Amino acid sequence: MKKSKNLKKLISFLLVFVILLGFLPTQVVLAEGAEINGEVTEFTVTNADGFVEPNGYIANQIFRLNYKWKATNNGNELNEGDYFEMDLPEKFNFPTEAHYCNFDIEEEGKVVAKVTITPQQPGGGKMKVTFTDFVKGKFGITGEMHLTARWNQNTYPITGVTEHDIVVGSITAKIKIKPYIPPNYATEVIYKTSGQTLTAEGWVRWRIRVNAKQGTLKNAVIKDTLKVADPGSPDGIEYVDGQFMLYELVWENGKLVEKNPQNISNQINLSADKRSFTYNFGDLDGKGYIIHYRTTYKQGLLLQNKVVLTSDEENPNPSYGQFVDAQSGGGIQGLLSRIKITKVAADDDMVKLEGAKFKITRKETGGSVELFTNAQGEAISMPLIPGEYKIEEIEAPAHYVKDEAEYTVTVSADQAVEKTIQNKPEKTEVKVKKEWIGFEGSAVTVVLYANGAKVGEQKLTAPGWTYTFENLRKYDKNTGDEIKYTVTEEPTPTGYESSIKKEENVENSFVITNKQKTIDIKGEKTWDDNNNQANKRPQSITVILSANGHPIQNPEVKPDANGKWTYSFEGLQEYDDQGNKINYTIKEEPVPGYTSEVKGYDIINHIVGKASVSVTKVWEGVTGNHPTIKLQLLKNGKSEGAPVELPNGTTAHTWKDLEKTDAAGKEYIYTVHEVGEKDGKVKLGNNWYKVSYEKDSTGNFIVKNIYNETPTKRTVYKVTGTIPRLNKKDHFAYIVGYPDNTFRPENTITRAEMSAIFARLLENQIFLGKTESSPYTDVMMGQWHTEYILKLSKLGIIKGYEDGNFKPNNLVTRAEFAAVASRFVDNKKQAAAFTDVSSHWARESIEKIMGQGWITGYEDGSFKPEQAITRAEVVSIVNKMLDRTADKEYVDNHTVGLLTYTDLAKDHWAYYPVAEASNGHEYERTSDGKEHWIRHWTAWEQAGRIQPK
């Protein structure tokens, strides 16, 4: 009776009463002992400790079936003797021992109901719950219970991992079952295990298997030790007299079976406290045995059992076993000499927290036990030895912050210790940033939602346009799922389109972008070719749409059924990400035999005619007859046809019927060269002449020969006084392309253009005052290049020719550019000479800037000093003089907004140097000396504004 009473006290159960008030029963009360409505409201399957096995259950383990139920009587009062019945799931087998089949549901020591379990074989059965007079006057009652069970392997054998539906009433629980893997008997010498349930007497079943591999063991002795895990009390725990049975192990049909039982209780050598024994097997010659025995038990205790075998042949490691009962029951268990912990959320004590792990330590001995809170947030210890105990949380419930505090409590034999401990939930924050594309609007309101429910709002204003919602729960308190936070803008500003996106790799960070509504562009292609008289029209053309000079679309266009060549671009962004209106332009890929004219967004193709090149020969210092000369026409730098001879008296020639464009529609560049001229000199007969090349106002070439009785070296102009400094600090644009959005990297530059570049790049403090007159006969006041030329002339950087002219339209050679660049160098560092400059007038200048690393020669070792320098080469040299190098990553990420060119592809060697030179920008130096661009000023520079500071 004492054991039965203890069992009832230790049953784990949460009972909730629901009393339906506010109305009188409308039906006649049923007689006592009536069957009432019992409904399962929640059902789960766990292991014996009440926890879900995440990787599945083993077929031979103990299960716990957890019920939540409610009982009503159709609106009438409940009475003593009323009952309800339920079917037990037939996929489980239920123990038949009395204490598993008959138990009470209690509330604060009072019996609420009696439960009877009637198992059926091989599985399932009936459960009957009969209420006492405790329910009198109540209209409904709810509660919980849990039942101990095994898997019904007779009907549902487990041979592999399988999923099963467990149906109880209207509820279906899904579980995964794995097969039991037996031990390896071929190597086993000693093994200990416990039974999974108690006997009818309330005893624990134990088994020791010896020599299962059936080897030879001489003088085999086992010693078994029983103890209670600290801090549980060992009082009353001992071996049961007369319960030691020995069986021989024999292989039959591939299984190890037990044969020839013997009661060996009188051969067992028990210790005085009956918590250890020894048994002498003697010699085991190829035989294996198993000993069955029993020990007493008290609910809630963890029994630990160790066996050690010694023999002449083998002394294997000890084998261990342990047991804690998974009892069926319901109601509130007796809490005397126990610690009960209730775990709740700090922000809502109605939220009970499962899965918190606690360590309970007895201060006197240091012995400890670990507890986990169940689904009701409760953890109840075994009966403890009276004394002081320390409670510490060692693992927080999922999605909560661990409580770092330690609690000291005193356990006594006649009192219960109950402790409620809170956990703060994990928190998060939501960041919102507002961005405008186009003109910046007024204040907007951002609304925050958690799983679709509005939880807050905030007004965003200039200048920051940001806000952070803080102290937000990260996980839902009811489901444990992570909360999905979203934001909206309410309302979207008039005239704008709104988009919201989460920032990558940043938790709960949103960017709300407002951009002005988009625009559409439409155009038509027409042909000026006398109705395709020459039959040169293609089947299709390619129209290129550019945004701020950067191509973004290139559709193929064909004529429609009516012969019209129309095209359109829809949904185009009106402003860039810096709030600047985007300049959209169109062009087409060159059409062979045609030139292209763009009017707005329409394109007109004109059939291409032939080109002509005229040249005039001028002599200076020569009277009378002129020597015969030869002039060579060059097309893109290569000889075109045979040289033309100009005898005495002939001073002009025109090449006619020349191809104007190549197959891609790109115009050829024609130049003229006097045969025999080298380094600006030519010998005709016995006389030397200086040679210069110019163009007149109509674009015709002028080749001038100046008689020089004795060839002289070209004058090298030196800078006097302080070396002028270039502005290396401010990275303004110093060269741009042409109106048709080309850069023409292989084109040459004139002396006027060179003067403009260097004058723009002088330090700001260099101010020489305004010049009232020009010293050059061919540089007039008011021309676009005049101030640049005069400023550099005053500084001694450039000078004119001996005849008093500056010749601003003359092309600049590589030697002339090197000479000017060298005047910004104040050291004598020089590099080795090139093969073709040893006697050149600019040798020293060339070697000086070569020593600076500003310019290089050609693979054949030459410098080609008299070759006209190209625009791409100029940019490369000037960037090096200014220590300027483009930030490639920035350029790649800001192609819309930067000035780029249609004839300069990204794989061209000058693509990034030209981007550096054409786009003013703010920058900072990285630790390795490279440029990191912060922002660019292209839009301001194109609009003629001052760059922002």
C-alpha cells in the first residue's frame, strides 16, 4: 500500500478546470454513472523523458503518449461516477502491470478521477476515466495524462526507417521509427541492461549477460554494484532476496535463447547494505549465461548499476546500466522534498518555455542532476536529500537568452520548493533606409509589420532618411518560428514609383526606393538614297540607345509591312541615382555606304559620296625655280597609291574619288607626307629645307618647305626660374570627346589643344594676370585657345616659331609633347636613349620623361619622335604626370552617369585612363597609394557648373 501511495503522489500532470458560469442548465441532469463526452484536444508522442527524438525512435524503446482532454456533459453538471472512454492506438503495446493500468488523477491531494487501462494484445486497448465527487457542481473539466507504451512490433515490424501516423480521435501525430540493431554477440564478454518498466511488485528488472561469444574463461567472477544518482536518496534501494535466476545461453535458429533456469539466490554473496554482490562462475568453457535479478525502486530516482568481470583470460571494461521509471499517470504529483522549476517568458508569464536545461547541485557533496522543462515549462526533480541546493540554468530554451543568475534553495522533507525563472526572448531590429531617384520628396511614413500584422510606424525625413525599429522579438512566442518582418510606405508619394528590397547579407534591413515615373522614347529611321537607287540598303539595322553616353539597349530594327523603320524604348528611368536627369541619345551601328544623321530620336541615313584631299605647297626663302618634290597620301597612316610629283611651278594637287568610309561606316583619316622628310627636315638636291604640315580654315593641307642653308637643330625652349607645378590634388576632367560621343583615341592633337590641357592642369595659385595682346601673329585675342597659349608662354613652357607664329593648328609630334612635359620635371633622372633619338633635338627631354616612367618607346627600340602623338597616348602620359589612376571598380559600377565613349570598348588599353581623364571626381588614397573614388562630378562638368567641394 505504501508503494502504491507513493506512486500516486509522483504522477506528473497539469489539470485545468473550465467552469461554465453565467447560465443555468437547461436539460435534465443525467443520473450518476452516466457516460459523458470526452474529447482529445492535443496528442503527442515522446520518449520516456517527455522529449521528441529529432532523428526518430528505436522500435524497442519505451514511449510516452501525452494526452490533453476535456470532458463535458452537454451543458449539464458533472456528477460522481460520470465517465468517458477512449480507444488506445493499436500501433502501441501497453504494459499490463497494475500500476501502469490503474492510477488516480489528483489535484492538491484530492482524487479527481480514477483511470483504468485495459490493454489488448498485440496492441491497443481501452482507457476509462471515472470522476469522483470532486467534479460535482462543475459543467466541464480539462486535464492531461500520459501513458507508458512500447511499439507493437508483432503487427508493425520495423525493418527500416519508416514514418507512421498515430491517430487518436481527430488528431494525427507523425513519428519516425528505426529498427533495433542487436549487439555483436561474437565479441561480447560482459553486458548489463535494465528492463524498461517495473514489475507488478514495483521492482526494477536487471540482466547481466556473461560470455555471449562463448569463449573460454577460467575463474570468472562478477561483482555488481547498485547506487542512486546524487542527489537522490539511497534509502530503501536494495537487491530483492530470492530473485536471482541463472539461464544458459544457447543458439537456436540463429538466435541466442535462454535455457535451463536455476535460482542461484543462495549462491549470491550480498553486501551488508544489500547494494552490491559477487557471483563466482568458475570456469566457462565455451558457455554463456545470463543472470536476471530485481531491485527495489522509488519513483523519480535514477538508479545506476555497474558490473565488473574478472577472469584469467579477460578482464574487460565494466558494463553499466541505469533505470528511471516512465510511469503512466495524470494529475499533480506530490512535491515534498522536490524542486519544481517553472520556466516563463520575461515579457509574458503566460508563455511557458520548454527545453530549458537546469543543473541542480547539492552544496554539501557537489552531487548534481540535470533537468529539462517540459511542454508546460515545468521541471520536477526526484526526491532529494534535505539540504541546500544551487539552481543554475545551463541551456536556454530555444530562441531565448540564458539566465545567468544562480539561485540557492533549501529542500526539506516536509516542504516543496517551487521556483519560477524567466528568460528574455532573443531580440532583433529592423533598419529602414529611404532612397530617392530623381528629386527628393517630402516626409514619408514607414509602417512595420510582423507576420503581416502592423506593429509600428515611423515618419522618415531629410537629411538622414533612416530609422531603426528596436527591441523587437525575433521569434514568435506561440509557435517559436522566426518572425518575418516587412515594411511598407504609406502612401507612396504622388508621381513616384516605390520599390522595397532587403539588403543582401544584412538581417532585417530594408531599402525603400522612390523613383519618378519612367519615360518612353520612340523614333523612326528614314533613308536619303533616292529610293535605294544604288541598292545598298541592308535588311536590318541596329539602333543603340545610350544613357549619359553609356549604351544600354541595341535592338535590331527591320521595316514593317508598310516599309517603315520604327523603334521604341519603353519604361526608361528619368533620373539617375544621384538625382540627375538622364540624357538619352540614340545612334546606329554604321551602315556601309551611308552616313548617319540623328535628329532628336529619329535617324536619317545619307548615301555616302566620294572624298577628295587637296594640298598646297608653300616655299619660303626660295626664289626662282623650286625643286621637284613628291607628296604621299596616307589613309589612316598608311600609303594610299603612289606618291604625287610636284615639279617646279606646280604648287597644288587634289586626290579625288577617294573612299570616304570603311565597311563599318567609319570615316578614313587622310594626311599628307613629303617623301624624304625626316625629323622635320628634307634634303632636296644639295639644299636642306625645314618641313611643316598645317591645315587651312577649309581643312586643306599645307606643306611648307623653308630653305635652310645649313640645317640647324630645333630650338629647345627651357623654363627659367621656378619649375611650374601641376595640380595633382584636384582631379578635374581635362579632356573630353566629340559631340557624336566618340573619343577617337587614335586621332592626333594640335598645339592649341596641347596648350589647353596643360594650362587647365596648372596649380590654382598660378595667376599671371590678363594679357592684353598676343605676341604671335597667328594667335588672335578672343580665340578659344588664346589665353591657354599665352599663359604657358609667359611661364616659358611653350614658345612660338622663329618667324613669329605659334602655328596653333600644327599637329604635335611625340618629341614636341615630350619636350613640353619635361619642363615640369625638376630632377635630372634620365633613361637610356632610344635608337632613333641620339642626335635628335629633343633627346634630353625624351630621356628625362622616360626616366620618370611617363612614356615608353616601341618594341623595336625606337621612339618615333616625329610621329604625331595620339589622343590616347596624351591621356596616358598626363595621367602619369598627375599620379592619377582610375578606380576600376567604381567605373564599372557607375557606367550610367559617367562619361564613356562608343568607340572605346572596355577591353581597349586606354578605356580606364580615358575614364580618369574625362570624369572629375572626389577621391581618397588607399594604404597602397591607389585611388578610391567617392563620387564623380561628370554631370556638373557637362553642365558647365563648378565642381562641388
